[in-house]
Amino acid sequence: MTRIIHKEDKGPMQIKVGNESKWICMCGLTNNQPFCDGSHKKTADEEAGKVYQYNPDGTRTELK
């Protein structure tokens, strides 16, 4: 089943657990949910107002 999820964040959210930081994925691209694995770097050149689909092979398609 395919699911389209609206995400606009381009970076993770830091959560402090005692003295330790955990980074929670906010872009939806991580392979280690709910934790960030750096996949948000793929979103750096996205243009505002455009919609993108990220494919299983790592490529990105602009949706119209």
C-alpha cells in the first residue's frame, strides 16, 4: 500500500533525555523511524511551493 504524507520540515527535532540528545525524523525519509538517519539532506534543494515524491530507489520526482 502506498501512503502520501504531507511533510514540510527539512531537518530533525532534538529531544533531550537526561544529558543525551535524540534526533527525531521530521522529514519522513529516514529508514530508522522515528530516529533521524540524515536522509533529510536530500531535501536541501527543494523549492518552496512545490510537491515532491521520494521513490524507493532514492530518486525524487516533482509532482504537478
